[in-house]
Amino acid sequence: MPEQLPIQVDPFDGESGTGYCLRAVQRNGLNLHWLRRTAGIGYGKPLDARYAPGLAWIFGCTPGWLSHSLAGERRLSGKRRFGLAGELFPFRNQLRIREPQICPHCVHLDGLCRLNWDLALVTACPRHDCLLIDTCSYCKSLLRWDRPSIDLCRCGRPFERTNQSMSSEFPTALALSYLIKNWMDSSDKLGALTACQLPSWLGGLSLGGLLGIVHAFGSRASAYEPCSSWLTKRTARTSYWAQVADRAIDRLRATASGDVVEWKKLEPLVSKTLIEQVAFQSVDQGEQQVLRYLMGALYGEVLAGHMMGKLPEFSQIDFGWPHV
């Protein structure tokens, strides 16, 4: 049985699980290397949700809370998904597992990292109207969880607080960060979408599906831009995701009217490949219905599969298109 920490630290609602682990060990004058060694976790490995029971014993916190607040791989209907905060995400790079991002104001004022910062498409802090950072302004290195404390970089310097405004550089990326926070905090998806001036058909998606569609609508900077093979695999910088969010929100708002002309204008700007990849990972019939609707509205195509192919679920019953 591993030893318990002498100073027990209570987690906060909405706190990142990995951020809590860092905060708790630092309070005891230790670090995450000590924690991994004590819990039997391999050197440098992420603190996965499957380690939650053992970690919770060390911290003296509730295992359920820690499992909920740490990312972890799941298998659902034979498909690989990534879980966090009760949600399932189809692509690993939708989560900031190894390379965190922070609001430099919040970490100094509150001394904690927020759970929604662990989502790649949350790129802004609504409280301070600023872009999240994933790089130290002093040593220029990417942020890592293995650092002295919540508000210090590995180089030992405190994260610099800047006065950059989201409204000037990425005006609508902030709206998406608001939307995701509201989506996670409330069951009123339609209310969150309405507040963001987005179409109601997005309410048929899971949070992971929503982020996948946002990526599909915002990945291209120009018409017919080729889609790289790393789009759903490799971790990207916060600035990249902010650009994706900025483009996607404007394009998705254009679909709210249901105007066929607006849909046709978007066809060369939206990644068909990404929509198909979201469809391949989908296990929910309601979500599949939305994806059918998208393929029909954008490309005039039926999203269909074959019993032995990649999309066998789409070769079953035709659910039709949702109302908008």
C-alpha cells in the first residue's frame, strides 16, 4: 500500500485532475515524478483515469471525483475513445493530455488549473478575455505538467501575465470557449447554442462530436485547402485551435438560417474528411442523424456505409434528416 500524503488537499469543483495532482504534491514539497514512482506509474506517463483509485488513496480524495477529472482511454462498441468529465471524445488531440494550457491570470489569482482548459478547443479565458497560453514567455518552451507548481514554469519563473484581448485577435474564439463551458456545466444544450448564435441542429451532437464538427468547419483557411493526415492525431498549439474556432463559429452561424445558398458557399471551406472521421467514431444514433444531415446539406450526398466496411452502422436504418 503506497504512503498517503501528510498534508491532504481538497479539490475544487471544475478543477483539472492533473492540475489537482500537481497542486497537492507541491503543497507537500514533492513533485509528479515522486507521485508516479509511489503509485507505480511509468516515468513521464500521463496521469490516466485508470490510476485514479491508487492516486485518490495517496491524496485522501474521492476516487470518483479524480476519475471524472482525469482523461482516460475507453473502449465503446469496439471503438477507441477518450473520456474526460463524463464525456467521450473521438480523437486524442481534442484533449490537452501532455501539453497543458493555462490562463496566466487565473493560475496566479486562484492557484489552480481548470478542467475545461484540458480541452483543445477551449482557447480563451472568459473571465479575463485573454488567450490561454501553452508556452513560457521566458524560456519559450512548451508547458508541461512536470513543473515546480501551478504558477511556475519548469525554468522556475512565474508565468507572465499579459493584457492581450481576445476581441482584437480572435473575436469569436472566445464565444466557443463560453459555449463549451456552458455545455459542460449545464444540460441545456439548446440554451448554450442560442447564446452563441449557433444553429440548434448542433444540439444533437455529443461534446466530442461537436468539437469534431467545429474542427471540420474551421480547419481550412481557404477553399479546397488540402487536409493533412495529422489533423486528428497530432497535438496542435493553442493558437492553431483559436484560429480553427474563429473560422468555425462564423461559418456555423451562417448555417443557422437554413439557406441552401449559404450551405453551398461553405462546401469548399468545410473538411468532408473530418466529418466522415467523426461519423466513423460515432456510436450514437442521434449524432449519426446529424452527420447524415450535414453530408446532405453540404455535399448532396448520403452518408452510407457497408456491413463489412468502415461505417456499418450507416448501412442500417435510414433515420432521415433532423429538423432545423
